[in-house]
Amino acid sequence: MNFSKIVQQQLKHDTPYAWFLRDQASVSPIFYRKYLKELDEWIEAYLDCYLVSQRAGKSLLPTLEMSDWGSIFVTAITTI
């Protein structure tokens, strides 16, 4: 599976941000459990894209900016 450049760019930015959003939401009093569950589902879908790319031998991990904590999360989860 080879994702288009546009999809790769979107995944590069949206996946780490989704983790950041979920992390911040988990300590916010305005987010209900059902919203956290939805954010978890988004993150899982993003991570699935990384796993699919790795299995196809076209890993998206090198596109991530490793100074971003969300990118570190993505790398840690998908390389276990």
C-alpha cells in the first residue's frame, strides 16, 4: 500500500495532533467519556494507516517530526 503524498502529509500532521488532543482532553473537565472514546477511535484509525504502510514495506514513520511528543507516541505504538 502506497499512500498519496497528500495523504502522507495529512497523516504526518494529524496523527501526532490527534494524540495531543486526546492527551489534553483526558484532563479537561469539558470532555465526556464518550468524546474520549471517539478520539481513541480516531487515533486507532490513524495508527492503522501506519501499520498498513509498515507491512507493505513503505513505512510512514520516517515522515514524522520526532521532536513532537505525538510523533514519539506513534512510533512507540507502531513499533511494538
